[in-house]
Amino acid sequence: MAEPGFLPHDPRFRKLVLDNAPVEKLAEGFRWVEGLVWMGDWNALLFQDLPRDRTMLWSEATGLSVWRQPSGKANGQARDRQGRIVLCSNLARAVQRVEHDGSLTTLADRFEGHRLNSPNDVVVRSDGSIWFTDPVYGIANDYEGLRQPSELRPAVYRLPAEGGPLVRVSDAFDGPNGLAFSPDERLLYVAETGDQTRLDPVQVLRVLPLSANGAVCGPLRDFHKVDPGYTDGMAVDEDGNIWSSAADGVHCIAPDGTLLGRILLPARVSNLCFGGGPQRNRLFIGASHALYAVFLNRRGATWP
């Protein structure tokens, strides 16, 4: 496998990375790293050691510790406008919120009377609405969840900020996975990782246009095909570049769909996020059994 490093594909990539800021391994010994989210007020990173059913905390000051166990085999997670953690639980087949006192509130576990499959990734829009994907991956085996029958077609959902019923945004997916908004929140990127029981699953990064109020305003379209591997999780920087997981590391994709360059790593990447202080210029990367990070010459996108 490749040693950590940068591989430009377009001259623009050299302006995004720093020659004197190498990729660092922060921790290892996990079974599968998922759900990275930066906690700016804690100056710490939360992430899932998913098969071990625990949420980990890493900080520069104190190192690594267990934050919550059991986690409900939590997968993707994000912060809402009140600083609470919103997470996807494979075992509960639900989107839940960790309140400030540590208690759990279930936000969504059914659609039109049917149980959700296994919510996978979640993002919170600046208006407070919660968007999440619901593939079958967490009920397809007993490693990342609990093998159970599916009651709904895989889909992307939105939970309105003001409450009310769950809205199905699109079910035109075989396996919707990672999610990210463009900096102006007018585009929703959705990783299609397909029906993984097939020999040739559809695996492509797709994009859905949104209006200013968050309504879908155009057709779903294919945006970029990662090779090798596929887009699982992703993070977006201040210029709208998409930093996508891949089998050989992280791929940086321009807003026009051009591959700008790669951060090569010795293991398949699952998820990533920006953080590392008020500038949010450090990219944290979950790569199979290990946690990596690298400082970049771009900051992570923030809410408008």
C-alpha cells in the first residue's frame, strides 16, 4: 500500500496542500473508524469505533479516550445549532440526539409507520433541519449492526427544524451513504455506494440542487466517480472542493467535478471532517483501523 503523501492531478491542488505539513497518524487499533465530528468548544474530535460499539474522543491535549459505550453502534454524527450531537444508530435504526445532560432523544425511527433501515450519515443545515441517509448496511450483518429485514426502500430524508413529519427527499438510490452540503447549501452531495450484495453495485457521488429554503429544485445527477474504491464519507472546504474517501486515501474534487489530487494513505478511508481549531484547516481522516490528520491550506466550510 502507498505511504502517506500527496499526489497532484491538477496544478490547482498544490495551492490546497502544504509541503511542510505531512500526514500524521494520531491513533490506531480500531476495527472500523466512522462518524468523525469536530467539537470546537472542546478542542477535540469525536468518532466511532463502529464494530466495537463505542464512541471515541481524541484531543491534542489528552490523547485518546472512550466518550460513550455502548454507542448503539452509532455511525454518522453531526452537531446541531445548539451544539448537541445528532447521530445515526444502527442498533436503534434511528436518528438520535445526545442532549447536554447525556440523555438520548429519538428524533426519527419510522417513516409512514415503517421502521427505518439503518440511518448512516447525517448533516444539519443552517436552518436547523436534519438530513440523513437510510441504506440497509446496518441491518445487513451483525458486524456493524444487527441483521434484520428491511421495511423501506433506501432513501434520503429531511427532518424539518420546526418539527412535523419526516420528509423523504429521494429514494432514487440503492445505497445512499455519506452526505455533505456545498458552502452555500444550494447543493447536497450524496454518496451512492449501491447494493453491496451485487457484483457490480452502482457507486458514484451524486448531487441534488436545492433552493434557498432547502427544497429540491432540480434533478439528481451524477457528479464524480471515485477510482479506486468509492465515495463513502466526505468533507467540503471553503471553496466548495469535496474531499472524498477512497480506497487509496482521500481524493480532492473541484466543484466542477475535476479530480485535483489525492492524499495517499495505506488503508481504505471511510470518513473525514475538518476541524483542529478556530481556522478549521486540519483534515481528520478515518482510515480503516487508524485515525490520521493533515493540515491544509484551506479551511472547512462553515454555515453561511
